[in-house]
Amino acid sequence: MSRLAVAPQPLMRRRTDVTYSAVPTLLIPGWGGHAWTYNGLLRWLAQQGYGHKVLTVRVDWHGGLHFAGDWSVTATNPLIQVLFDHSLTRDYQPQVKWLTAILAALKARYGVTAYNAVAHSWGGSAAVHSLVLHGHRADLPQLRRLILLGAPVDEGKAGGPADMAYERLRAAQYRLPVTYQSAVINVYGTLSGRLTDGSVPVYQVTALRPILADSAVTYREVHVPETSHGQLHASRRMWRLIVRLIWGQIPK
């Protein structure tokens, strides 16, 4: 699967409207997603001079991590493509474990102390769980910005009990450090006249609001009308929004 991914590539040009740093941004796919989820975005970011891919981290069927690429930790807005060989899991709990292991390996191997992430669907749910359950750990880098794209945080039925994964999040809220300087931007789409992006209802996304409400994490929601679940990671309009959310001002 990793051979289908965009190869590491240099930054095509430097922009005057972007502040570059060595903080990497991880791109995390959702259920059934793999290299194609972000290949287009990765090519576009390098061509436009916003950032460039330096590494692929592939998680094999046994949970082993495989790194491909060469990163010298330079201030060029480096991008890291995450791939899961077993992307059709029954839930996203394995991805929570794998993503946390990737973060620990990035700190141990490359000295990464801070990171950004863009995460679609279940990949976003996994990223949230990793942050809340494990973000306090000293062996992990600290989150700067997490851009969620249609992440179903609470998959319980509307008006019914919350799902077990959501209850774990609620129970672990206290683990978020009170001085944590990070931001979570929760992006969701809707189709015309509907409170869903066609796959994930709005209430499943906005259920994250009370989890982070009393924490030091800056939390924002961004509604993108006329946008389907797949378009959240694949449309040019979304790519421009992702750029602003990662490297621009946090929206009010």
C-alpha cells in the first residue's frame, strides 16, 4: 500500500504569506482510507509552496511501524502521511493505539516535540482519543493544531445513550493538562437541507464540544455547507481551508 503513496518531495517554492516551521503535520485517513485519501492534497501543498511530504509511516497488519523517507527536521512545514494496512477495522480503537505509537516513535527517532494533524472521519476520532487519553504522556510530542474533518466522536443514536468510546472520552477529560497550548478545529460538512455530510450526522461531530469545553485546549467548529463526507478531504476548496487552519490564524 505504501508504494501507492506520494513520494517524499521538496518544497517547490517558498511563499511570502506563510511562516515556515519544523513542526510536522500528520495526515491521518479514516475507515477504508489509504494513500489516495491525501495524495492529491500532498501534491498540491508542495506545488503551492505551503509544505512538503518528508515521510510515510505505514502500520502493518501486526501493528508494526515502517518509516519511508528522509527528514532532516528542517523548517519547511514537513508533512507525514500515515497509512494503515488494516484500514477496515471494526472500530477505530486499533488506530488510537497505532497513532499513539507513531507519535512516540516520532519523538524518539526525530526529536519531535510538537505536531499538527489533519484527520478524516474515524482517523479524527482516533486522533481525539489519542489526545485525551495519552496526550499528557512525556514520551509524546505535544499537539499544536488538530484539524478534524467529519469525525464522528459520539456514534450513539440521536436521543439515545452515548457509545462506549464516547463514554471513555468523558471519563478521561481530567487527563488533559491545564496548561496545554493546543487547538482543535472541528470541521464538518452538510448537504443541502440535511444535518449530515451523507455519512456522519452533525450531532456526532459536535459531541466533542463538551469534552473540551472546560480544558485549556482552544476549540472551534467550522461548518462547510454543501460538502459531502468525501469532499472534506478531496476538494480544492477544502484544501485551501486546511491551509488556513494549519498555518493561519485560528478562526473565531
